[in-house]
Amino acid sequence: MLFKTCVVVILLSDFSTAKDWCYFGCEKSLPHWGKYYPKCNGHKQSPINIDTQKVVKNQELASVDLINFSLPHTMKMLKNNGHTVECELKAGAVGVQGGGLKHKYTVLQFHFHWGGKDLVNHPGSEHSLNGHRSPLEMHIVSRRSDLNDSTAAKLQDGFAVLGFFIESNEKDMSQVWESFTDYLQKIPRKGDKVRIMEPFSMHQLLKGVDLSKYYRYNGSLTTPPCDEAVVWTIFKDPIRISKDQLLRFPTQISFDNVYRPQQPLNNRVVYSSTTLNRRSHRNN
Ligand SMILES: *[C@@H]1O[C@H](CO)[C@@H](O)[C@H](O)[C@H]1NC(C)=O
Ligand SMILES: *[C@@H]1O[C@H](CO)[C@@H](O)[C@H](O)[C@H]1NC(C)=O
Ligand SMILES: *[C@@H]1O[C@H](CO)[C@@H](O)[C@H](O)[C@H]1NC(C)=O
């Protein structure tokens, strides 16, 4: 009994450091992040708006190599952590390299940011393109394969996050997203988790996105402690799922409006990949 008690205490204290923040309705809510987590006041914070008239085309930014994204059974568990729903991947199963990244990265998890119950009028993407925000945004989080969380957090390129806008499409319904978002009803509350049984691959979730068209900038984690340790890759094309599937996020999960407001660009440059025409605009 005594032994068990000790283990619980150690685990709790280990996770308490940056876990008691929130977006709204607690002491460490959004307006106060900077007070409790000083890095959130930095000058290279995320998310940002991307002004496509100001991005600089960079010849080094070819397609990102998504390693094992076609492999089935790489998703392990979907968890509600009180801030988002996060899908944990099997350790070391999926990776990211190339596309101007100077290191190899291992994908750890992906998670979502969403807005209010009516996602159309209250979109919840964190990034935006020319001021346009999408209903949802998905972040695939990877860490330099040669580092652990604490060493990666100290370097500007410790983490690489792939960001995808998610928009609604009433025409052809994605069966994979239907099955994937079906899991949300099983994890409405903080601490709930469910094992993923289907053989989904990462690529199945990214259908319809031209992976050679993206924006690149140096930024931060969008949640406390806001370490400026992220190389961001934001894809131009949105993933399209049905409105019903979109609405499962704010309605089946017990919280909504889980996104950070946009941060000043300051003196940073946003680059675009080689195949992106600087003057092209989203026409949807
Ligand atoms: C890709 O999958 C293969 C087969 O499971 C594995 O051996 C390899 O380590 C994986 N590569 C990466 C970069 O995760
Ligand atoms: C991370 O790696 C560093 C350097 O290799 C090591 O000193 C540290 O103990 C590691 N931290 C964890 C939490 O594993
Ligand atoms: C990010 O920062 C690193 C180190 O300061 C720099 O070498 C790199 O060019 C920057 N990348 C972008 C996309 O601004």
C-alpha cells in the first residue's frame, strides 16, 4: 500500500508543472499565461496569421518526407487531456524529414484546436491565411529523433509541427474521418481515453492535401509553457470533412473554444515552399 501511494505522488508532481493551465475559467487562464509561464511573453510566439503577400519563396523548401504515413495501425490511443483530444502514436513508428528540416523528427502525437459549438461563426483554427480562420486545425507534433522533451524544448528546432486547416465539405464524406470522429463520443471528459482499433494510416486523414504546398516559420508551442522550440509547417490546402464530423469536436467533447489567439509576427519571416505561387490565393 505504502509503495503504491509513493508512486502516485511522484507521478502527480511530475505532471503538475504545466498542466494546471486552461483557456477559460481558471486562475491560469489565457490572459494570465504570461504571468505564470514567462516564455508565453516571448517575441517568437505561435500561432500567427500568414499574409500570403508577404511570404518569401524559399528554394530549399521541397516536399516534406512523411515516413511511414501510409503504414496502418500506427495510431495507439485517443485521449482527452482536458485541453484537447490527442492521438498518441506508437513509439518511433512514424517520422518526418526533408522539406528544409535539418534533422530527422519522430512523430509523437496529433491533436486538434476548435472553436465554439457553432464552428461556422466561431472558427477555432489557431493559424489563419490572410485573416481567414478555419473551423478546426490539426497539429502533428514531432520531436528531433536525437533529443528528449527537455533537451528539445531548449532549441529553436527541437520540435517540428505540421499544421492542417480543416474545413467542411458536404459533397463526398470521408469514411475514415467518420470512423475516427466516432471515437469522440467515447471520450467526452478530461482523462477519458480509448484505444484505436481500426488500421487507420496518417495519410488517410490527410487526403486531398497537396503536401508540397506549405508555409514555414519559427515559432512556439501554442500552449504553456510556450517554448520557442518549434519549426512550423502550415499546409495551404485544407483537409475537408463533413460538417457533422466537424461539429463532433465542440459538441461531443465537454469543452470548446480551445485555441490561442494570434501572436505578433515581430521581425520573423514566413517562407513558402517551392511550388507555392506567392500570388495565388485561396479561392474557397
Ligand atoms: C518505419 O516503419 C518501419 C517498419 O515498421 C520501421 O522499421 C522504421 O523504423 C520506421 N521508420 C521511422 C522513421 O519511423
Ligand atoms: C534528456 O537528455 C539529457 C541529455 O542527454 C539528459 O541529461 C536528461 O536526463 C534527459 N532527460 C530525460 C527526462 O530523459
Ligand atoms: C529559424 O531559426 C534558425 C536559427 O536561428 C535559422 O537558422 C532558420 O533560418 C530560421 N528558420 C526560419 C524558417 O525562419
